[in-house]
Amino acid sequence: MAKETKKEPLIRLTKRDGMPAYKKLLIRCISLLMACVICGFVIYAITGLNPVEVYSTMVSGAFGTRTRIWSTVKEMMMLACIAIGLAPAFKMRFWNIGAEGQVLVGGIVTAGCMIYLRALPPIVLFSLMFVVSAAAGALWGLLPAVFKAKYNTNETLFTLMMNYVAIQLTSFFVAKWENPFGSNTVGVINQNSQEGWFPPVMGSRVFMSADIVLILAVLMFVYLKYTKHGYEISVVGESENTARYAGISVGWVTIRTMLLSGAICGLAGFMAVAGASHTISTSTAGGRGFTAIIVAWLAKFDSGAMLLISLLLAFLQSGAGEIASKCKLNSYASEMITGIILFFILGSEFFINFKLMFRKHGKEEA
Amino acid sequence: MKKRVVAALMAGIMVFGVAGCEAGGAESTIGAEGEKGNSIKIGAILVGDENEGYTYAHIEGIKKAAAATGIAEDNIIWKYSVPEDESCETAAKDLVDQGCSAIFSNSYGHQSFMQQVASEYPDVSFVAMTGDTAAASGLDNFSNAFTKIYESRYVSGVVAGMKVAELVADNKLGAENYDANGNVLIGYVGAYPYAEVVSGYTAFFLGVQSVYQNVSMEVTYTNSWFDITAEGEAANALMADGCVIIGQHADSTGAPSAVQAALDSGKVAYSVGYNVDMLNVAPTAALTSATNNWSVYYKHAFEQVLSGSRIDTDWAEGYSEDAVAITTLGPSVAEGTADKVSEVISGIKDGSIHVFDTSKFTVGGDQVSTFALPDGYECISDGYFHESEHVAAPCFSLRIDGIKELN
């Protein structure tokens, strides 16, 4: 007990495990509430606006009308799809920063199909776009994986660099397909004939993408939790040496997982182009490839949680736009609100994982 | 401890709740006050917000026009910082849902999405400002509008030309300011390499040449409408090449600020801006800026919406309707500039000056006598290029002699 002679720090951190689910939920709810209160103070201090009104504006901005609900759902599904794609890679501790590029190449080939193969029957066209976009994304994921498996290159840098290649490729094709000529944009592809567009179901084209993403979410959940592949991924993620000792081929698991990860991100590009924008530009991925990393990590790669967090982020984004419109706050103000809320959510994870122990003055520890 | 936190939270919520009631009450009285005039709703989809010169000019134009036509400011619904992608489609649909009768977007890249929504909602009018496909779309509720900004660019070129002539007469230029053929070098920071920008810098160049013939111009593109850093760097690169005037067709203050810094460090360089008065950021370097007076168009369009008639498919006016202007002349302009400017403006108004007079420029050493648009319209007749007459958006995309695109 030599330790007792040392002065005890004011606050000590201890890792804690096995907090009951209801308590975790409670902590998260409290942190969300606190974020709202702090935001309220900030909003009032800076703008003098009534925070309750600002919040209700956000809610109506995200869910107020049919159009807005679909738009929020669309954003949510895009984020969720990319996060689902990233989940297996990150679970394997393969730092796939390249989702942005994988989405873009998926989008490029989809746009290419819509432009050159519009004459095909819809079912053939859709199947083809589905397959080639997944293949393009998979290729973009495969390259860094092969180099990692063979030469142990740094996948963080490699996948990041692949983004820039994809962005340049996109610029190239935008210039090639620009319409009208000289506008530097591709414009809406097949604007009148709508070939290769997702058909509207229940009044929105988002319905189809949402279904695809939900199916992917379920499949990914099962894949990671109940299959041998999923188990291998978590073993490699925990410790490569353990994996080798257990006879798992780390290189092959890396390549296989990145093929899958890239393919799903490529599909996100397919949905972004055929299901939503019907055009391609360097902003097609729009930074979602990076935001989705936060989603995947916060959700600890759980499909349901990924959907929920995507919904929260999509809500914040749609809501922020409406605040700018209604309350005459510019977008920087709404970004601050988003930032504060995210800060608290991330912060709550800290309190779930660690316990703060205060120095007791002669009192017994509780 | 836990109880105390909860109590604090509750207190906070209650405070906000009470504040909410008060603010709500106050607002409803304001709403009642503004209820005269008409109840028509206008939607505005803007590529930036009030912090960006181009969009600021649109916001001011819309507000002014609304006041003039009796549209309450509460009935204008703003969508700020809408990127040129499907967000524009969502924004337009949302404005339809909110009951707007007419929806205006202010950037070129919004156009195809506006057209898409226009085809789905035939009862609402859509205007893609600066666009060019309305006539070809065949939609009754879809329009384009632009100003004849090339006229004010020409005039801003005249201001620059006066300055160049003065600098030459006063022997202020060094060898680095001339090209191999003895022409004074001027520069231009453009956004994108397409007709809108080409038309603008050509008009500017011809304006300079109308005063001082022996100039040659270098153009650098930033591939962005608004990028302070890139515009500043482009201006610095052009000044390093020896350019003494830096014109611009990009929306930030990057170039004028860079020119002011260079001038302060002893270089000979002056700036001609766009959209807004640049004297704030470049008090001695800024000569003037070419600017649009958007309220002229918005007033015209709002009146058409109010009377229930179709908004003009293509609208483009310039000095004749006061839809374009140049901003206050800076302290560094050459002597006699103000008189020269008003002379040129009245020349443009009475038709004695045509900006794109085909006798004033050559392409590949030859005069140009024909330029057909994709739909077969012949732009060149009566000795000049009829810019923004057939369609609102600029279509002059000829690369004339004396101008060099660097990238």
C-alpha cells in the first residue's frame, strides 16, 4: 500500500464496463438535453432569439412537410449507407478514410450508364448500374487493401489519396459530359425521359434508396454479428497476432473486407446519382464520406445505432437550413448549434466509458 | 448532486418557456402590423448569404423591389447558401409547399434543378437568374433573366483605360509592365471559362482599348465563384507577370485586397471589382466596380406575378433601364474619368456605342462576321454582336486577339 502515501489527484478516471443499458440511455438523453440548454444560452446570448422557437423551427424544417421529411430521410439514408459500408473496415481497424472517393467512383459509373446506356430496358439498366457502381467502389477499396496486405502500406494515407484521384476523375468526366456545353456542370441527366431514375414510390424517389439501405443495414448486422467472416473481422481488429495464431489469413480478410466496404460505398454513389441528384459533380459525395466515419464510430458499428445517428445528423442539417431561412441566422450560427450538440453527444460517450472519482477528504469512497 | 443538476435543468427549461411566451406574443403583433398590401409569397434560392457580394446584391434588389410593389418582407422566404446540386430541387419544392407563387434562384448551376421542379409544378413561376435554357425548355412557367452587365463592364474598362493612359503619360510604368510587342499588360481574374465570363472580360478589355489601344490582357480562372484565397493568389500571379490593372469576374474581395497590398508595397497596380464597391478593402487601389442593379428586374418580375401574367421568358436590360451601373469612382482614377464615363454611358444609351462592335476586335487576325447560336440565331448584324438580346444569358464566347487565357 505504498500508493496511499502519494497525494491523490483531485479527479481520477477509471474505465468502467457493463453499465446497464437504461443507464447508458439516460446519460445520452441527459447530454442531449444539456446540449439543448447550452445551445439555448448561446442562441439567446448571440442573437436574442427565443431558443424554444429556434428548436421548433428546426423540427419543422426537418419534418414539417412531406417534402422535408423525404429530404431528411434521403440525407439520413445516404449517411447511413456509407456508414454501413465503413463499419466492417473500421471494425477490422482498417482506417478507410476513402469513402468519399468510393462514393464518387460509384457515382461516375452510374452517371455513365445513364448517359450511354439509356436505351436499355429499365430493369436491365438498374441491375447494371447496381453492379458496376458496387464494382467501381470495390475496386477503389481493393487497391489500398492489396497494398496493405502485401506491403503493409499505410491505409489511412492510401485511402485518403484515392479520394483525390476520384475527385480529379469526377472533374474529368464533368468536363466530358458537361451540358449545356461550357457550363462546367453535367446538368440533370435524362431530364425529360428520366431513364435510369429511381421510380417514385409513395410520392418520392427516396423510398427505393431507403429500402436498399435498410436491407443493407440488416445484412450488415447479421454479417458482423453472426457469420464466420464477421468474427474474423473482429479478431483481426482486436489483434492481428491473435488472428494469425488462430490461423486466420489477415491479408485475405483485409482484402475481402475492403472489397465489401468499397462496394457498399459505391452503392451509395449509385443511390446519390440515380436516386437523388441525377447528376454528377465533385460535390456528389459532399463530405458525407467523412461524416459517416463519425456515424460508424459513434454507433460502434451497430446497424440500428448507425441509422439513429444518421437520422440525428440529417435532422440537424435540415433543421439548420430552416433556422437560416426563418430566423435570419446565417449558416454559421446553425453550424455552431450542430457543433455544440455533437460535442455533447461525443462527450456522453466519455461518461459512459469512464468513471470520474473525486478526491475524498477523509471520507470513505462510495 | 444529481437532484441539483435536474433542478438546474428544469429551471433552465422553465426560464426559456416563459421567455418563449413573451417573444411569441411580441412577434404576433408585428405580424398584424405588416398585413397591408398583397399576400403573394416570393421564394428566393440564393447561392450564398448576405456576407457574399453577389448574393447581397440580389437580397437588396429583392427587398427594394418588394417594398416598391407592396409585397411584405415577411412574405419573402429566403433559402441561403443553397449549393448548386439537388439541394436546390429540395429548396424549390419546399418553397412551393410554403405557398410561394414565384421562385427565383440566383446562380447558374441552380438552373437544371429549377427546370426540373418547374416541370412538376406548372402553377408556380420559376426564374433561374443568369440561366439560358428557359426558351428551349418549352415550359410556360420557367424563365431566365440577366442584366446586360457587359455594358457596365465596358464602362469599368473605360475607367481602367483612362488610368492606363495616365500611367503611360506620367511614365510610371517599367519594362516589366509591357509585353514583347510594347502593349501595356492588364490582368483579369475570372471564375469559370464559359460564355458569361468570356463575354464579361471581353467587354472590359474593349472598354480599356476604347481609351488606350495598346494593351494586352491575361486571364486566370479560379474555377469557383467565391474563393478569397484563390482570387488573391490569381491577382498576385497576374501582378507578378507585370499586369497593372486587375479586373475580376468572381465574387470575393480577394483580388482587390491583394492589389491594395501590392500597391502599398510600391508596385504599380489598380483594381476593378465586381458587384460591390471595393473601396472598403482597397481604398487607394480600387478604381470602380461593375455592378448590377437587380431591383430593376425583380420589380418588373414581381409586377408580372401580381398581375397574373407570365414572367418574361428572357429578360435582359442594361443602362437603358438602369439595370447596370458602376460604383463610386475611387480617389485614384485618372483626371477627367467622370466626364468620360458619363459620355460613354450616354453613348451606350443612345446606341452610338456598341460594346461588341465587330470593327473593334479580331479573332485570329480577322474580323468576325457571323456567330450562330445552337438554335440558328445569328448574333452578328448591323456591325455588332447582339449580346443578351436573343437569350438573356451572355453568349459571346469568342476568344479575341489580345487576350490570353493562362489556364
